[in-house]
Amino acid sequence: MDDGKDDEKDVPKAEEDMKETEVKKDDDDGKDDVKVNNDHPERIPKDDPGDGKPKKDPEFLSFKWNKLYKNVKDCDTLHMLYLLTKSLELVRLRSIERNKYFKSIGRTDRFINHLDGPQVITNILDWHNKDKDKNKFDGELLESSEKLYMINNIISEIGGMKKGPATKVFTKLKKDVQIEYTHWTELPQPELKVYNWGYTKMYKAEVYLAECTVDQMITLLTYKNPNPQTDVYEQKDADEMEAYRKYPQGVLELMVWKNAHKKPPKPSKLEAEDGWKKKVVDYWRDNKMDGAKFQSMTSKAMCQQMIDTFMDPSIKNDKGKPVNQKLRGGCGQVVRELKRVYVDGILKAAEKEAQANGAEEKNDE
């Protein structure tokens, strides 16, 4: 058990002709071997490492915990990186405790240097971005890999630290970090952050919703996947977000499919309106609704604006209420789905299909 006691062993008496020998200094910061005299070990004081917090504010990836991820083995790379940040934080706090003890006994030579937590996360993100399908730091990797492989090949080599600290990070990750499922999935769901240097989105090369142009937003709405394989949504305990990534489908097609497959089927009132898809597209184009503008609006305000565009609010029913309120459910579904679909996947699939169609037309000429 690591109780902070001085763990240097007594050194046997040196003979007259005893020479300096290489010994490994058993410090927690995993420093390389140093030469010391066995008879009179040199103790060089170190500067106090402080609290180990970054000197400037790091960037962060923001997300909400996937409710399907109840166990570590279920986690994808993003969720595992969040658990890794928890592990790095536990190591930081432990190092502070140890350093306080060393200072109290006058052994400042044994101060433990802190890890740069955001840099460790950045190193793994860089590695993951090189090949996101092959280079995964996920729950399956942690659960199925040998301990030494995780320590030496992943946390140490890829994370960018020596094997001593990597062992501590791995141990905390396996034994002490827990998924706080109830807290992380309670409503309203808390925003979780993975701190790093330089990443504000998981994949730098991908297009995110806030970056979309008006034309790209319309593509997200109208794209029709010729082979959507939507049966994946019917599988028990299916990860809907994973289905969005594997089988990209435009929002309008997706909502029609979902409503038709409810038990019993329940198409929205919006779908009953003549030319409703064109009206949705016209609304987006007329209002110059790009991704940034869309995300700046509340769902309620967005829905009301769409409803009033599709049907004049002056038209009332027998009870004196606007008839257009019957469209609220369908308009709300459009907004919700647009916030959930895999944006980059739809845009790339649409681009690929357009290129293929262009090549066919050229061959037909």
C-alpha cells in the first residue's frame, strides 16, 4: 500500500575502493535512471510542482452521456476519453497529497511532477483522428486488452507519458472511475466536457451542424439514402445515434419512416399538408437558415415560426384557436431530428451520390 513512507532501502557500507554504480531512483514520476553514490545518495531539492492545473484555459469537447452506455464496455472513444479525464484528475489529486507529505518530511527531492492532462487527451485524439475506425480508445479495448498492452502501448506510448505514471492512470481508470449513470442522465442532462488542447469537435475534418451553409442544411433535410437499411432502428436496444452514423438519412425521409413504423402508424399532421416537404425547404431558404442561425434559436421559437409560415395564424377553428397549431408536432419533429442526425455522414453520402450520378451522365453522353 502506498502510504507515503520513505521507500529507499538502507545502503550497505561501502568499501574503500567502492565506485559509483547505477541505481534506479524509485520516484513516482517515472524518471530515468540516475547515477548516485550508494554510500551518500544525493538528494537534490525540486521546485514545488503546485496543483498541476493548466496555466491557461484548455479547449473542450462538450457532450451529453449516451443513455445506452451503462457499462464501461459499452463506451465509444468520446465517452472513454471522459472517463480518462476522471482518472487523470484522481492521479493529480493523489500527487498533491504525496507532495504535501514529502514536503512535511523535508524530502522535496521526491516531489512528483504532474501530468499535463489535456495534452494526454490531445495525444489520443490526434491518434484517433488519423484513423477513427481503427484507432479506437473505447470500452471494448479497455475490457479486452491485456493490462501491459493498455499501459505500455496505449496510455504510455500514445498518451505521451512514462510507464510509471501510465500504470497509475490505468489503475485509477480500471478500479476507481465509475460511470455516474443516474447523475449523468438525469433531466435536464448535464453537459460533460473533455478538456484538451485544440479540439472543440471530435473530428477536425468533419462538418458540424453550426458550420453548415443554407444549402447544406437543405441537404440535411432532403437527402434520400437509396439504401438506408432502416431496419436497424427496429432492433431491440439499438443505439439510434450509431444507426444515424452507419445509415445516414435526410430528416424528412427519416421522420416519415419513423412515423409509419410506430405501432400503430401515426403520421404527423404536417405530412397531410400538400407539398409539405417543399414548404419546409422554402422556409429554410427564405429565412436564410444556416446552421449557426438554426442553433441560435430555441426549438419553441423555431417551431412557431415554421407553423406561421405554413399556415396563416389568423385562420381560427370553432374554438377561436389558430388552426395552424395542429402542425406543431410535425414541425417539432423536424427540429428534433435535425439536431440528432449525423451531419457529416449525410453531407458526404449526398456528395458521393452526386459524383456517381455525374459520372453516369457523362458516360451516357
